[in-house]
Amino acid sequence: MQGLPKGYISKKCSECGDEETEEIELADHIWNVIEETQASCTSQGSKVNGCSVCNITETVITEMIPHSLSVDRTEEATCSHPKQEHKKCSNCNYTEVKSIGEALPHSYGNWVINKEATAESAGTQSQTCLVCQHKVTEEIKKLSPITFLSIRYNIDSVGGVEWDFEIKSNSQKTIKYITMYWNCYNAVGDLVKDQITGKTNYGIKITGPIEYGYSSTWNNTSKFYNHNFDHLKMTKVQVEFMDGTVVQITEQEYSNIFATSNN
């Protein structure tokens, strides 16, 4: 090691008396343990070694040993957590929790309305788990400004289809116009065309004013000609109010658009 003298060998010629010196590399230390601290599961250990020849010392760090864990208690699964094993180290206060499997389903009570939906704004409702009190809240779709109470059709002898739309207003605002378009389908769900115009999409525009709660029946003035017509699917329903506001009625945003399936 640096600072320690190396060894040497001196040689002398027996004839002329000349001398020469040859260096020798340091020998290995001869270590003995002077002091030792055992490692535990909470701290590293150490060992102090001393050389019996030159008295130099060194300290060697030893890594912590693993915890000695055993199951202290077990909790069965609930709707808050899966089955759990609580383990504790026998040498220290370290603990850990092992989850096994899945949590049980929540046992929710009935839905409670927090805010009623209207035609102008969505509502909210929530339900609470009867076991752990976990609560979920979801949005209630806005009420559609109009509801189709019934959609009926009649096919005459030459294949002309005429629809009757019974519609009710749910909005506190006065409706000015209702514009709607629909596609026509046969009994196996394929689009069918008007045999005169070639169109698959038809529509009408209803003129108000239509007040809140009022319901009436409107029909298409021009017929759709195809004997194979079976049902329709709305592609656009638009309501314009007297105050100039316009809304598109979609099933993603509104509820109670249809009271029954169309006929």
C-alpha cells in the first residue's frame, strides 16, 4: 500500500566486492478480525480487520439480512379489499400486507336522485354500498324536449307508406319547429329505396307553436313508395324554439325520446 516501504535484497560480489540492491514487492497483509457488528434486517453490519504484521486496519460493510416474516393475522375479502395476509418480522417491527384474489362486489342500495333531469339540464343520481358506504354517482340524461308517443304507418294498395307521428312537448319553452329525418328499412334490416325517387331517407318539418305538455299527431304529406317497408330509424331530430335556440336530439344526450318502439 502507498506509504509503506517495499522489501529489498542486497547482493555483494565475492570477487570484487560490488553491491547491488533489488526491490521486493509488498507481501499480502495477514488480517485478523478486531471488531465485528452483525448485520440485521434494519441496519448494515461491519467488520474491522487489522494486519498482524503492519497494524493497518480496514472496515468492511456487510449488507442487511432479509426480514424473517411470518403471518401475524388474516383478513377475509370484503367489498373494500381482497383477502389480506398481514405479515410481521420476528426480529423487528416491520410489517407488510399481501393481497390474495379480488375484492367482493359492492352491495349497492337503490338509486337516489340527487338532481332531477330537465329538458334544459342533466340530472345526477347515486347509490351507496350497504356494507362499506362506497358511493357511485352518475349523470342522468337530459329529458328530451319532445317525446314520440307513437309512430305508426300504413301502406296503401300501391305501396305508398304514410306515417303518423304522435309527439308531446316536454319543454317549458315554446317550440317553433320540429325537423326530423329517418331511414327506411325492410324486415331484415336492409335499407329500402323509394321506388319513384330512389331515396332511402325521408323527413318532415312540423310548424308550431307547440306549448309545454301539448301533444298531437302529424303525418308526412308525401308518401314513400315501397311495399317492403317495415320500420324506420331516425337520423336527425332537431327542435327550434321561439327564442331562437336550436337543439339536436340524440340518444347519447337525451332520454325519453321514444315512449314506445316505432310501428
